[in-house]
Amino acid sequence: MSKFGVLVMGPAGAGKTTFCTALIEHLQNSRRSCFYVNLDPAASDFSYEPDLDIKDLISLDDVMEELSLGPNGGLIYCFEFLLQNLDFLSTAIEPLSEEYLIIFDLPGQIELYTHIPLLPGLIGHLSRSGPLNISLCAAYLLEATFVIDKAKFFAGTLSAMSAMIMLELPHVNILSKMDLVKDLMGKKELKRFVDPDQALLDDEDTGRGSAAHTVDLRDPAEIDTVMSGGSFKKLNRAVAKLIDDFSMVSFLRLDVQDEDSVGDILSYIDDAIQYHEAQEPREPREREDAEPAWEGG
């Protein structure tokens, strides 16, 4: 019996747990079953208590205290320990029917999604090729405020593309916290970020000014100017060109305060995991061309 699930991931502060909360509320309002799995061994505050919590197996605080590891090293240890104890997941998930959407809330250390080969092992156990037979997709969240700093936006987009390549899952890439940028940027300009356009970097400076003198790297006050010089601009353009050449990443817009927006995202997740096999998948551009809910009225 096939199951259905979504891995909610992205950098710290992107709003992953907030999105999980909004998604759970939407599913409950739609009288649809869900099973919430917290895989962040450092998380503590939840609007909805997880149905399964990795902290019942191992916690980051305990690892850091007992093994004298830092946060990143401790997190990697926690995931290695989880991979050695996958029965912790199997026992709870195996009884679930296909009516459930299993929501996996992951931590914000992007190393897990970009170059440390731990998540592929977990996905191998969870996915259709593994014993749990879950039809999975990834929902990668990037904070919409990144669009204010174009260099930061393209770096975040590169991390999303890196996750797509490493994890080899259907991906739904999401610009979260749209309510924070609605007064800062018009629809036409924002659309160029929804479908990342490398020409954005040709319009103007990256927003960080320019280095007018040689930087003394021994002076902490001057280090930030390194991030605004000619070499930095060349690097940004190279990253943007790489993203454009692969043409893999586009974003959906999310405002968790708008239930219709959450429902739109869920419809893309359902399409990706083939939850409604009889339903004709929506064309990817259909919602993006529509006026966002937060711009109505």
C-alpha cells in the first residue's frame, strides 16, 4: 500500500515549521488526515504537537552536552544516529493508510540538503524504492525577503537547486513570508524572482554598494566590503548564469495567513506525489500568472 509524504526543508528562518502548522490547519479544515513528524532534534516550540518527534530518540542538547559537539556537528551526529535506528520511523509510519499526508519537518542547516550525504539515505528508506513505500516530494522554502538582496536571493536559489540535484525528488520550491514584501515590490518585478532571471543583476548594483579602496582583511569593520567588489559581482553573475543554464528552479508564492495560498501550495504537492491520480495536474504557470491573494483589493 503506497503512502504519501512531503519533506519540508530550507534554510533557518524560512518558516518551515510555520508552514507545517498552516498546512496541518488546512488539512484539518478539509477533513483530511495528516501525520506530523518532527525531524529537527533542536526544535521545541510547536503549535501542533508532533505525532512523531526525533527528540524521543535523540536530542541535540543531549548530544552537544555528552559529546562536546557544536550545533552543526551535533546535528549531523543526530541524523547518523537516526539512520542507524530507522525502526523508530518504520514502527510509527507503517500502520498509516494512504489517506494520510505525512509531513516531515526538517532542520534548517542547509548542509543536510546540499553536500552531506545523509538525507539521501533517509529518503532511500522512506521513498517508494524503500520499505516504507512513500510517494515523496520536497517542499523547499526560501524567505521572500531574500529578493531585496539579489546576491542573497541567487545564493538561496542555488541551494534549492543543489538540493534538487542531490535528493533526486520532485521539488516544490516556495517563496515564503510573502506578506513581508507585498509593500516593497510590484507584481512585475517580483515575477522575475519567481522565475529567476539572471538579468536582474544587470539592472543595478546588487544592493551592497561598491568597494572604493583596498580591503584590509585584518580589520573586521572592512570585511563586509569584500561582499560588494568587482569579484563579488562576477561571482554572483556566474551563479545566476549557472541557475539559468540548468533552468530547474522556479518558485511558488506563499502567504501562510491566506488559506487559499496554503491550499494552492498543497495542490502542487498533491500533483508532485500523485495523491489524486484521477485529477488532471495543473499547468505549472497557472497560479503564478494569477494575481496573488495579498495583492487583491
